[in-house]
Amino acid sequence: MRDVMPRQYLPLRPHRITRGKRKMREKRTAHALMGFGIVLACVELYVILGSI
């Protein structure tokens, strides 16, 4: 029986993100989360100190 699928067949799928782009996106996300955490801590301090 012959092989129906050609050997060079590549299924159609979206372009994969390269390692560099993924690392850059992860770094950007980490920085955004750290910034959000700092802002949240400042708001908490403002609320706590404002109630004294």
C-alpha cells in the first residue's frame, strides 16, 4: 500500500512565537504585574494611614 500523505506535508497552523518574542512578552508581563503590585500597595497604605 502506498503512503497517501506526502513526506513533506506540514499541517496548517499559525506561526509559532519564537523564543525571543516569548521571553520579551513574559518580561513585559512581569514588569506590568510588578507595577500593578506597587500601585496596589500604595493605595493600601493610603487607605490605612488615612483611617488613623
